[in-house]
Amino acid sequence: MAEHSNTNSIVTQKHITENSDTEQPECHSQRLTDGGYEEDTTSYCFYARKRYKEGEQVLLSYGTYANLDLLEHYGFLLDDNPNDKAFIQLDTDISTSSTWPVDSLYIQPNGRPSFALLCALRLCATPVNHRRAVGCQVYAGSLLSVENELLVMKWLAKRCHDILEKLPTTAEDDSLLLIVIEKILYNPSWLKCVDLQRCKEELKSFLEVHGLQMEGIGVSQLPMKVRKSLERWKLAVQWRFGHKKMLISCASYCTNTIERLSSQQYSTERKNQTHKPGW
């Protein structure tokens, strides 16, 4: 498919078009998904939620999947996926200090922590003997204090930086590698105009696995098997690039929040000092 979205077009099935003038079974309209595996028929079925005319386009929703899920189960990803998520390793205390499900603790595409992750971090940054008292505020999404929020943002920014530093490649490396892969796929001769220093080893390893040499790229047409592998590699690099960008955005968001809160805290302290006796 040339383009993908969270909605996929499928061909209207024969049994749907033949019964287009009859009401669909009530049970179908009450289903929570557009499709599923039916044990009694031992088949994967799609459910029509309305009457369809013959030849009418039928749409199937993939659901609210993150790019990793789309890539793993459907073989594609979206450049701008509002449902994408970046999960980071959390300390045990953070995961167990609240009742939020682990899969709700993530970083959003815009770099902001999810509501659940922010609440869990705020609660964890609170002394253990005070957590019960502030529980209602935390689960309501309220900011507990400037000091608490600063601790949360500093911890999250550091965690994102630590993860990025431990990765074998940087976002800049991935960006360049995607350009190189694109060149190889569509016009290998352009490679001579690209600086390969930052991705040379990774590219060299890929070519060697397929019995090719750097010097041979651009001289002859790539075998179809190599092109397919290159396209799959491109998807993998796109995913890891997007993952890094979310971590970078999160670190930036935390840094900006820290600066804003620190400025507010300083202004408040100065204001309080000016109102003390003797000033």
C-alpha cells in the first residue's frame, strides 16, 4: 500500500453486499471492535455496523496503536501518529507507588509525560509518610508544589538524557542514515555526494550481510531481495528515530518547565523578602 493511516480500506465481502437491504444483526452494532477471531467459525471476522450498498467502500479501523505496534503487526508506521508512545524504564518505587497500569506510564509524541506518568512521578517525589494525604490531589492531576514539580521534571529530564546517551546511535545519525537509505533505494549514484562518516559502519555491516561492498553501490542495480531488506531497515530506523525525538522533546519540555518554575520560585522568594520587617 502506498499510504497508510489508522483506517484501512477493505473490499466489501460478498455476504455483506448480498444482504445490503437487510438490517445488520444487533449484536454487530454492539461490538467494541471492527473485527475479531470467532471460535465457533474458527475464522477472523469483520463486523458491519451499518447496511452497505454493493460497491460501497468499507473501512476497517486499525485502532489507536503506537508506531511500534503498527510496525510489528502491520508492517508500516505513521510519520505523525498522535497515538505513538515512548516507554522508559522506571524505578520500582515509581511503578508501585500508584495504582496506574504500567502501560499508561509513557511519554507522548509532543514530549510531555502522560497524565498517569506525571501523577505517578509526583506521588513518588512525595515523602512516603505524606503520600496518603496528597493522594486525592495527585489523582486529580493537581500540582502539589513547585518543589515537588521541580523534582519530577529534573528526574524525568535526567532519565531521558541517560537513555539517549546509552543508545549506540544519535538522532542526528538516524536522520543521516535515513537520507542515505533513501539515496540507495532511488538513486544510488547520489551517494558520492553524501558524507557517510557518521553512518558508514552501520551501512557497511548491512551491505556485508548481503554480500555487497560500499564501492559497488551505485555501479549496478540492487537485487530485489536487498531492496526489500533495505526498505524494512528503513522502517526500523524511522521508528528508532521517532523514539529518540520523543525523548529529546521530553527532555526539552522538562528543561523549559524547570526554568519557568525556578523563575517563578525566585520571584516569589524575592517578593516575600521585600515584605519582611526591616525592608
